[in-house]
Amino acid sequence: MLPVTGRRVETFCTVETIQCEVEVKRFLKTKFGALYQGDSLDHMATLPDASLDLIVTSPPFGLVRKKDYGNVDSHEYVDWFKPFGVQFKRLLKPTGSLVIDIGGAWIPGQPTRSLYHYELVIMLCREVGFHLAQEFFWWNPSKLPSPAEWVTVRRIRAKDAVNCVWWLSPTPWPKASNKRVLAPYSDAMRGLLKNGYKAKLRPSGHDISENFARDNGAAIPPNIIAIPNTESNSYYLRYCTEHGIKPHPARFPAALPEFFVRMLTDEGDSVLDPFGGSCVTGEVCERLRRNWTCVELLEEYLNGAAARFQRPAKPEQTGFFEQEGCLITYKLYHPGAMWNGTPEDHLPVDGGKKRNLTNARNPT
């Protein structure tokens, strides 16, 4: 993750033991990629035009609260991000893709949402020249109810458990294949395949043909990606603990970048993560034999990221390391699952503006 005070920051240089500017330097080299320390804008400026197949990243979010890895206020975020967007557009091949995982933010002091992440994608399309190929939504089934003030105390909002993932491209026709990321058939679909299905026109007007009952082996996934962020005892975390390194606090699960690396790139393609953090993207690309580069400014995060490349992957290992719940199906209940027979309290006439702690004691 990059800091928010500009392209460069004053930081302590342990080599020369003086205050100095951090230059971009290679921190780690692997078989397929490299991890760099420095400002990713400086690094990207050295790369040739149309040299990347995929940029996949999770930049610092425009949050209300400041984080250790650096983040800007949401109202400043679009202006801060634009220079990165310009470089992304220059570096991507015409059929390449840009994938940005970005969480939302709440306006300070009130239960309403910032529009910064929507303003970001509009800026990238209207001002920089990207096309929005598709919006995805990363649902974290394990996320705790948040923001607590509005969700568990005043009980006036549902919990915020989804990040937007913008998939953009310089062209309306980026190379892609959903055959790379198929999902298991549901029980209902397996029943249809087993028992047969009568082709007919549905009430909605959709014409379900006989091809619907063809067994393709797996299902086309939706644009909702369910991945719990529950890493608790991985090699990365154990390494950080053993070496006194502070883990990166905003790691995304490996299955998230892996979804897009698989769908949007071929073996040997070039992938960049300009906000490298703990280098999850690099770990995924190393296993999938993509050429990769991650750039991170803070040396402490780089020291922890090195752990991801100390254990060679087995040749047959194409899944992700120590990911919990990779074969679990997560359930979303029908909205009316508990409506029948549930007593209704009167809604607060002030919309929950007055804090009422008795609401927090009601069953969740």
C-alpha cells in the first residue's frame, strides 16, 4: 500500500542511517516475478507502453479512520488516484484488464454512504478512457456486523459485508474466459440434469431451450464472489509472528486475485500489483506461472511478504495455499426467512438519530 501524502515520503533509510527518500529498488526476485520497494508511480514510469496483460490490486480505501498503511479521505480520493489511472491505461495492452478491489466508506457522523468508489470508476471511464467490463461484488461471509454504531447499537442499517470490484479495460473486448472459473452445479441443477427438463417459454419471456439441460460439467459463476477473510494460522502469519514483523492489516484472500488472474490471463502473461502490501497477488501469479511485479513502499510489509516465496509450490498445486473454506458453499437466506410471525416494533420517527441502547439488546 502507498502512503497518501504524495508520491514520496520522508522515511528512515537503515542502510545509510540518515533521513532520505526511498528510491525504487528490487527487494526480491523469484522464478516468475519480482517484488519492488518504492513508489509505484516511479516504477510504472520506467515501463514501456502496452506491456501488461493485467493490473489487479486492492488500493488503500478512502476511509474515515486512518490506517497504518496509509489512506486518504474519501472526498480527496479520486484526485489522488487519477495519476495511477493514467499510468494503468498507458501500460495495459489493448486487450488487457484492470481489476480494482475497493471498499466503501460511511460519511462521518451519519448513517449514509460516501460515493467515492463510484466516483472513482466514473472518473476512470469518462476521464481516463477505460471501459467498465463488469462490476463484481466480493461478499465476505465472515465479516462482523459493521459499522457497529448503525448496525448493532442503533439497529438502523444492515451490516456492510461487500466490497465492489471494478473490472475495467482499455477496450470493450478484453481477453477473458469464464470457463477458467466455473463453479459446481447446485443441487437443483444436478436434479434437472438427472431427471430431465422440458424446454418451454417462461412467464418472464425467457425461452429456455433444450440446450439448458446440457451437462457442461460446471456452472458459470455469478458476479458475486463469496470468500471469507478468515486467515488466522497461515504460513505468512506464523512467519510474521516468529520474526517480530507486523502483518499487513488489509490483506485480501488469495482466491480473490486468483479468480481474475485465471479468467483474464494466460500462462506467461504479465501482471502488476502497484499496491503490493503483503504480495498476495505475487504469490498467486507465482503458482499460476504468470510473470508478475508487486510494488510496496513500506519495508516492514516487504519483509513479511518474503515469507510467501520461501516454500516452493508443488508442480501439481494449482489451488491456493492454506485457504480456509475453499470447498464450502455459503448460504444467503431468502429475505423473508424470518418474517412470518415476527412482531414488529414501531420504527423510530427520527430515523434512529437519537441513540437508544435498548435496541442493541434485541436479538440479532
